Amino acid sequence: MFRNLTLVFFLLIPAVSFAQDEVDLLLLKQEYAKAIDLIDQKLQAQPDGELYFKKSLAHKQLMDYPAAIADLDSALSKEPLAVRYLSNRADLLQAMGNHHEASADFERALSLNPDDLLMKYALGKSCLYLNDYKKAHATFSEILRVDSTNVMYKKYGALAAYKADSFKVAARLYESYLKQNPNDLTGYFNLASVYEKLKEKNRMMMTLYRAGRQFPNNRTIQLKTANASFENKDFQMAQRLYHQFMTRHDTLLPVLLNYGICLYHNKYTEDAIEILEKCYSAAPNDVYVNFYLGVSHKRLNHFALASNYLDFAIYISVPEFHPEMYHHLAQVYGSLQAYEKSIECYQKAYDLDSRKVEVLFEIATTYEEYNFNKTLAINYYRTYLLEAGESAENADYALDRIQRIKEELFFEE
């Protein structure tokens, strides 16, 4: 009897092995539907974690991720400590956008195999998807302490540091990463943003120039570099870059507007007006178009036109722009000898932004220069000196005028 049982046992081993080999062969031949049918037959006879796992591989190849996840649920019910099953289910959950459960599976797998760097790498990426940037940064820092040369660890380690506001770490990692992989356009953009956060504008621009050399025909790089120069108020460089961009690509209204603003700041005032008028025909209610047309005409002493554009710019703009606009409009009204309107606009500019202390000086000179009211002039000179303190740019002139006006008022009495 014992001999017969032993014979049956040894006969079963090749049968099971053959069944497993047949499943593997079907998977290798990419006959996934047949593999699933065969696995289902075997599972009816004997549920097995490995068979459920192979069934999940077949479903994954057929892009049936929900079924693949269900297969792995069954596999883990048989072998709850199988790291392979946990990591594969985590990958599928992550692909389905279920980052919370994916992260839990990665952490469970790591608790069973804490030295698996690839698993930590997957967990770090999962934390990035969950916007848990501090945890992602900590995870990739652990990885990089073990392996500081792997290009992918650096890439995501840099991204995690950037998102976690560890900008110096991010800059160091991105610099190293881009030496290994200089063809990652997003890497240059992120490094430029890191330097911007660190207020290192020169390095930000150098990074964008490097990207431009690496991708000389890339439209996005060209526009981003021009915009960065514009935002840094390097209007000469921005003007050149915008001009190059417009010769290569279709002209967009924001590009044309910024180009016109550069021309204004670089003292090409008539050219600026020509460009800004094109912008005006496309966007007559744009606050920047009206403002820069106003100040351009003001520079050319076209005061009536300037006042119209500036007045409308104030009407359509948000309050934060009003102080500067009222300041320019006040100067225009002064040139038009509309002194009461000029002083009214100066006062509005100062009321809206008390940091513009030089406006008080201009009010005083307006009252005095046009013999409007010398008593008010002397009061504004005094207020100017009091409010501006040591920062007063025209302190000597104001003190001198106070003394002279006092003398004039004395003799008039």
C-alpha cells in the first residue's frame, strides 16, 4: 500500500511541473487567453498563489488591469508575505491612479525586504504622485546615500527635492543629472526654476542658454528664455530674443506686446508705438497696451494722446497698477498745464502707495512752479522731507526751496 502511494506521489510531480511549464510556454508565446484558460483549469483542482500570479501577468498583457489586480488579491490571500505579488499589485494600482493603495503595498513590500532600492524608488515615485513631497524627498535621500550614481535615482531625487522646497539639494542633483543625461528638456526647465527660487537669476539664465544650445530648434526653450529675460528686466536681451523668435515662428499677441514694451524701455519709442498699435488693434481693452501707448506718447510729448491712453488704462486696470499709472498721468496733465488734475493724480498715486514719497516732492514743485499755491508748496516740501527721511532723493533742493519760499512770503507781506 505504501509503495503504491509513493508511486502515485512521484507520478504527480512531473504532471504538476508539466502543467506549470505549459503555462509558462503559453505566456512566452504570448497566447495569453489560452494561458488564462489553462490556469483556470488548474486552479479548480488546486488553488495556488503562483498560478494566480501568472494569471495576473496574462491579464496585464491583455491590458485588463482590474482583472490582474483581482488575480493578485487572490494570490496574496494564499501567500500574504510574497513581495513579488505586493510589488506587482502596487505597480498596477499606480498605473490605475490608485496611488494611496499602491503606496501602502510598496511600504508593505519594503517592510519585508527593506534593502530593495528598486522598491524604495517605486515608493518615492508613489509619494510624488500623492504630493507627499517631504516623504518622497526623504525616500530618495535614503536611496542616494546607497547609490549616488544611478541616473534615474538622481532625476527623481532632484524632482522630490525641488517639490519639497529643498532648492540647494535640487540644484546639486539636477546639475549632476544633466551631466549624465543632457537630453532631458524638463530637467533644464526644473533646474532653471530652482535657480529662480534661489534668486540666482544669472544661473537661471545660463541654464536656459544651455538648454537652447542643446535644443537649438526648440520653440518652447526660445520663448521661455525670452520671457525670463523680460521678467528679469533685461530688456535689451529680451528684445533680441523676441525678435529672433518672431522671425522663426508665428507671432503671438503676448510676444508682440512684450516686444513693444522692450522697444519702449530701450528708447526705440516710435518703433514701440508702431508695435503697440498693432497690439491695440487686436486687444483694445488690454491694460498694458493702453499704459505703454500712454507712456510712449508722453515721452514724445503727445500729451493729449498720452492722457487718453493712461486714463483708460487706469479705468480698466486692477488696483495694484493704479499708483504708477496715476503718477504718469499726473506728469502728463502737468505738461498739458492742467495743474489741478495733475495734483489730483499725484495725490491719488501717493494715497494708493505711500512708498512713492517722491510724488510728494513733485506735488510741491507743481504748486510752486506754476504759482498755484506757495503755502501748500512749502507744506508738501516739509511733508516730503519728513516722510522720505534719509531716502529723500531731492532733500537738498527741497530744503533750499523751503528757505527761499519763506523769504518770498515774508517780503510779500
